[in-house]
Amino acid sequence: MKLTPRKLNAFSMFKLPAAYICGVRVKQLDEKECMVSVKYRWINQNPFKSMFWAVQGMAAELSTASIMIGKIQESGKKTSMLVISNEAKYTKKATGRINFTCNQGKLIDETLNKAIDTGEGQTIWLTSVGVNEEGIEVSTFNFEWSVKVKN
């Protein structure tokens, strides 16, 4: 079964309700990249009239996780994945619609193949960049994922 934005959004409604309620939605997903979008609204604001950092983090993490989930499903191997570290940088107030994109599908392929071939856990740093409607970067998130094939 192919993973689609619609399936991921339905999943988030039941398994990631905070993200869903805040308006985090997968808009585009393929083997190379994933784009997740969220719009600044009352429910996801901070006192400084911009989007709360944690909402940005949820959208950014989902953009990295979605590609990996799809590739794990395609591999047919039972594989665990877990964020073990993250970093964030904020460069502009996040207002309006913010799109977070991770385009490291090839790196994910290489890491999963290594985990499958060696049977050992692997780590990978994935980046998601958030840009506003004008194309200006508002934040960048880096997530260190651990992946391990289960026996």
C-alpha cells in the first residue's frame, strides 16, 4: 500500500491529534521529498504574534518522518525509528502559511539499506526548512533519527 498525503493526514488525526488540531498537514510526498504545511492561526500562536515554536517543530518533524515511514513500508522490513536529538534555528517570525520541506530521500535510502544489510542500528540527520509564502526562510530544523531493523 503506497503512502499518500491523505493517508498520513488521516493517521495524524488519530495518532498525532495535537499536530492535526494545530493545522499541520502533509501536502506533498514522493520518494525524494516531503512538504508539510501549517498556517498561523489562533490555536498555534505564541504571545509574540507568530507561530509557536513547537508547532513548527511538529510540522518539520513530520516532513522528515513521512519520507522515512514510506521507505520503511516499501522495504517490507520491520524497522523501528526514533528521534534521538534535534536542533532548531529561527530566522524570521512565522506568520501566514509556512511550508516545511525535507528533500533527503536519497540519504534515507542509503541509511535504510545499510541498516538492512548490516543488521545494525544506524543514525541519520535530516533537515527540514520552513519558508513563508514569500519564499523567505523562517526556521530550520535538524532531526537525528535512529533506525534499526527488527529481528
